[in-house]
Amino acid sequence: MSNTNEQIGNLIYQIRQERGLTQAEFARRLSTSQSAVNRIEHGKQNLSLETLGRISDVLNKQLISLSGDAINLRIEGGHQLHGEITLKTSKNAAVALLCASLLNHGVTRFKSFPRIEEVFRIIEVLESLGVKVRWLDGNDLEIRRPEKLSLDKINADSARKTRSVLMLLGPLMHELNLFRIPYAGGCKLGTRTVAPHLFALERFGVSVVAKSGHYNVTVDKKAPKHRVVLY
């Protein structure tokens, strides 16, 4: 437990520094003492879920994700990633993988892909960029991207019907220093901010400004220096 507390404490310290908060100001916003913040950041205090929730709110950053099958990954930049993993068939995984397929300049094939509305919207967006998409037997899907994407021809109507279009920001940042995509649309169940996704991309040098119905994106990629914790 002590090692876990130290890891969480170090993460809190790093985010607090990024937000430009002193220990005293952070403590004031948490309604606690500076000495308590010092103990937290040094891993010397057990943290309840309620406390972690309040810290997340103050830092405007999700610290943990609670899920029965959640996997927390620590990724150190500067190394090529490889391997394979069997995924459950789900909307969230499917649309994320479709967007991630733009990273592959070869052919990407997905097995047993779900034929659902959200998937069809992202496919329409990809095809408008010049990507060739073909359904195969057994609901397998084949993706062939062009050497150069036609971002100026993006299907804005389809893009605005899904929040998942935001996941194109990650792949596109590796090819373009300046671009824009339409506002994310989709469901309106409650207040669902896209801020955590944008905060994560900030760590990699991506700046996003919402204006005139689009997300205007500027990329100044940072060289891998620090470990990034993904939850």
C-alpha cells in the first residue's frame, strides 16, 4: 500500500506543479492543511475515494478510474510499442480503434467488428478523408489509408453526430502541426465534458481552441522526458 500511496502522491505533486499551484493554495482549495498536502504528496497518508475525488476536482484531472476490469498502464515514452491484445466487442473500443488505425500507413484489419451507428459515423468520417474501408466476411473490417489524408474534405455532418471524432486528434497530431476538426456531437446524457481528453493531449504538446464550430488544433510535439500515467 505504501508504494501505491507514493505513486499516487507523486502523480498529485506533478499535476499540482503543472497547474501552477503552491502547496498552500492547493491545501486551501482542498479545505485542508499544508502539512496534510505534504504528507499526501510524499505517500505518507492513506487516501479515501472521497478525498481522491476532491483532489481530482481541484486539479481538474482524473486521478483514478474505477472499473471491474480496468487496467492501469504506465507508459514510458521514446520506445516502440508492439504486441497484441484480445478486446471485448464494445462501442468505445471500436470507435477508438477506428481512429487509431490512421497511425498505420499499411493495412489494418479488425476481427468481429460491431456494426453499430457510432461505428458507421466514424467510418463515414474516415472515408471522407480518403480512407478505404471494406467489410469482410464475419463482420471483419479492413482499413486502407492514403499516404496523405484530405482533412479539408472531412464529412462535418457525420463528425458532428458523434463525440468519438475527438479521438482523431491523437493520430492527426503525428502528421499535422496545424489543423481543425468539427465540434464533437452525439449524445447529450448529462453534462459530459471533453476536457480530460484535451488535458491528456496537452502533455504531448497539443493545444486546442474551440471556435466557430470547430476545434482549432496547434501541435508543438514534446520530446519524451517524463513518464505519463494513463488510467
